[in-house]
Amino acid sequence: MNRNAPVDLHVHSTASDGALTPGAIVESAARLGLAALAISDHDTVDGLPEAREASAGTGVRFVPAVELSVNLLSGGSAHLLGYFPGVEPDVLCDKSADLGMALARVRAARDTRNPRIIEKLAQLGFPLFEEEVLEFAGGDVVGRPHIAQALLARGYVQTSREAFDRFLARGRPAYVERERLWENTALDLIRSLGGLPVLAHPGLMDGDGRNLPALIRSLVPRGLSGLEVYYPRHSAETVAMLLREAAEAGLLVSGGTDFHGSPEDSAGMGGTQGVFMVKVSQVEGFLRRCFGDIELTEE
Ligand SMILES: [Zn+2]
Ligand SMILES: [Zn+2]
């Protein structure tokens, strides 16, 4: 494996909110010369069998993965990546197994969240049709901002801000909690399948990052394996801090672009379009955990 070759350990496909199919992602990874690729869709592993199949014979080493939204025991939420080297995607996709059942529950709750918010608004005397909300979403994943726009269009509120302050924000009467796994459940689910739990884009978490070292340290005894250190929106200081924390806690170092296949993804898959790129040498320890004893070459 060329130590300077690009890798991408965080990519989304059409199985969640990405624009490219798993097969198309693998194809373009091969074209871009990626040494390793992980597809990590939000709360689903359904795209993994297709990607595994497409990767055969391409020279791109494929790691099945998933990105879970979790509630933190210390408050707030985070994204947790689970990597499953050596696990067959079909095993991960088994809907009757713990992971499959947990993911199905999370997705079902997400699908019913907006109708439940609309129901609460109706009870409060501000009825909306679901179609009005869908119109504002314009095909995007429907969320509270679209409900706010529909409330505004009806004249129930003067601004979208007011819609949140009066109805939609946490603690307000039409708020519905987003169903997420708890951190310990998610860590256990990943580990029970032999997977590696990695904290995704730690630099994007709430707050100014001062609590981050404490959070990382609290997750280590619960089974955290690594940190996503290299990420397009991480500053040089964040990267340095995360490298320090990883070294101190004995955590693996990973990296990826969070590519969704849209034009805004300026980094491109593997960061091959711009200044940001994750190289084999930067995530060497992680790749060894995934693929055994890889040999690094200079060329
Ligand atoms: Zn994320
Ligand atoms: Zn992501």
C-alpha cells in the first residue's frame, strides 16, 4: 500500500442521505486510486452488501461501516462510527439480530417524528397538512425548519424563529424528542459484532471543545476504539489536540471526508479534489487493525 495514497473512511451513499449508490462510490474510489474506503451511512447498513460486491477485484480495500446518532450520558448528542473489518455485510444486515433491530427502531421513530409534531400543533390549535410541509422540503429530508416555514405561510407566526421559540424548540409544546441510541448501547452493539467504535468529527460537537478531552476519556472505558482526527472542517489545532488525546488514551486515528456526493462536498471523495486529503500513512494503525499486516511502500 502506497503510504501517500488517499483513503476515505467516511462516505455516505443513497442508503442514507448520499447522492451516489454504493456501487458508484466504489467505482469512483477505484478511479481516484483510493487505497481504502469505508461506507458509513446514517443508521443503516443496507448499502454495504452492494459495496462489498462492487469492491471485489478493484484494489480498493473496503471496510463495512455505519454512522450512529447517539445520546451522550453526559448530555447532548454525537455521531459514532462503527467499523466492521472482517465482518460480512450480510451479517450486519440481519434484521433479526441486535444491530438490525436497533437500527430499524431508530429509523421508524425518525419517520414518525414529523407527523407527531404536526399532530401536536393541531392539538394546540395550529393545524397543518403534511403536504404543506413537504412542499417546503422540496424533496429534501423533512425537518423542523420546513414545519416552521409552513407555520409562517399560514400566518400562525411572524418569523421562522418564532415558530421554534413558541412551538418547535426543545422544551416547547410541539417538540418531539429525536429517537437516538444511548452511547453505551451503541458502543456495545458495535463491539458485540467485533466492530471498532470511533467518535465521528469530534471537532463539530457542541460547545467550544473544552469538554472534549473529558468526553473522550469517559468513552474509552466504555469501549471507544478511535477518533476521527482528520476531517475537512477540523482546524489544525483540533487535529493536534485529537492526536494528543488519541496517543494518550491509546486510541486509533481515523479520517474521512463525510462525502455525500453533492457539489458542496468541495473536498471530494478521499479529499482528492482539494487541500484536504487523508493519506494511508496518517491512519496506518487503523488500517493495520482492519487489514492485518499491510506493507507500506513509498511509491
Ligand atoms: Zn456525522
Ligand atoms: Zn457522516
